[in-house]
Amino acid sequence: MDPTAFREALDAGEPIVLDGGFSTQLEAQGADLSDRLWSARLLADDPAAIVRAHLAFYRAGARVATTASYQATFEGFARRGIDRAGAGALLRKSVELAAAARAQAAAEDEAAGRAPVRRFVAASVGPYGAMLADGSEYRGNYGRTLAQLADFHRERLRVLASTDADILAVETIPEVEEAAAVAALLPENPGAAAWVSFSCRDGARLNSGAPVEEGVAAVDGAPGVVAIGVNCTAPEHLDELVGRIRAACSLPIVVYPNSGEGWDAVGRRWVGHGLDRVDGDAARRWRGLGAELIGGCCRVTPDQIAVLASALTGSA
């Protein structure tokens, strides 16, 4: 991993458009994600679908593709009879597939005579709760110690940090302890850099109930942490959360909310209505409040990312 180019993009101070709901796009392409491995199943079963989904977001104007490794864990793969060597290979493949989509997007730009765009690959490091596949990332309070959480994340982080990804996306973290555990692992991987984004229940608290400021304090200043923020959180909470994060730290802020719908962990489906609250006005507002990396999470489509890109950069 060499995060130099990504750090340079952050230092430039311009908004960086992220992708949207990766699983949402895979389902739109016809993929069945009812499996406990979720999108990670396709790393082995249908890698071409993963490339197409990444490409859809790059074409929409996203500059960052987040890999299909959110729910890819050694424990989850082991339940499928995949040994550790095979699991490591699939983790590395998640980065290779995103890079393949980036290369295709660049080739399309060249063929169309468009100016080259600096695009990035973020290797997703999902929370402990994602491995449980029971919605725990929306509750936190796992009852695991810092050491246990570090042991869970250590090898996956090492594998992803050894790839050509530009940055690690430590995302949908519901509790302070898990954020601290993952941040403490970064120095074990020389050169590794990450953004850390929390999942929150409202405008002030993580899903575990802890104040968002405690989460920020747990990772702010940790070696390798280059941005802090919020993802997979209802968009109506973002204004307050961005304000609280900005008051608590000076690092770049990353925000990528879900549609505002709720996750039914038993039925494994999204419920409620998104009301299109992830739009250009919201993106400009979050940018004005201090967010620098802006995109969408679950149920946010490439069409919505195109709107965000147009609002933030003047082009889709």
C-alpha cells in the first residue's frame, strides 16, 4: 500500500466523491445477496459482477471505489470451507477487481477524449458485527475486549494493507473499543493509512450509545488515520454529526450516509423509505460544514452519486 497519492488529494482540499451502495448496485445487476457472506460471496462466484458494479460508480463520477471486502473475513470464509490461504487470496482479489474497474474507467476516458481523472481504491475493513451477519454493526456493544477485537481484525488488515489499495476504509464501526482496536493495528503495517468512519444512531451518538466525540478521540492522532467520519447512518443526522466531528478534530471528514431506510436483520432487508435525502443540496451542505470525502452507503445508487458529483465538482 502506498497512500501518497490519496494523501495528496486530501491535502489539495478539494471534495472527493466516493461511491455509493455497492450491494445495492450488485442487486440492481441481478445478484442474489441473501447469503451470510453478502457481496463477498461474489469474489469467488461472480467477480465480473463486482467489476461492473465498481465501474458503474466510477462512470457516475465517484473517484473512490470501496472494495467488496466489507464482509470478507477469515471466519466467514472458513464457514464455507475456504482455508486461510484461500481467504487471503479472495481479500487480495477484492482490491484487484476494483483496480480493474479503475483501469477500464481510465481507458474509457482516453477513448472519449476526456481529461484523465485520478481515481482511488479503498480496501474495505468492515466491523466485527458484519462477520456475525446479524445486524450487530447497528448495535455495537459486542462484549469483546480490545485484545479480542484486535485479534479479529489483525490478519485481514495485514492482507489488505499489503495490496495496491490506496487507502483502508475502516467503516461502519459502531463502538469506541473497535475503532481503537483497529487504529492501534495500523502501525503494525508500515505505510498503511486509513479513514475511520462510525455508524451512528442519531446526531450525537454511535450505534453503541457512546458520544461520537469519544469515538473521534479514540482514533484522532493515531498513526495512519488520515480522515474520520460517519457512514451507513441516516442522512438527517449528518449535519449535526459533521459539526461535532469538526469541533473534536482537525482531520479531513468523511461522510457517506445510507438512504435513511432501516435494516431488518431478521428478514435481511431494508425497510422504510429513503425519500432521496442524499442529493446535491445535502452534499453541498455537508461540504460547507467541513466534509471533504462525500458519497453514499447502502441503498444509494450510481444515479445519486452522479448528482453528488455534479453538485460538488460541477461535472458527473
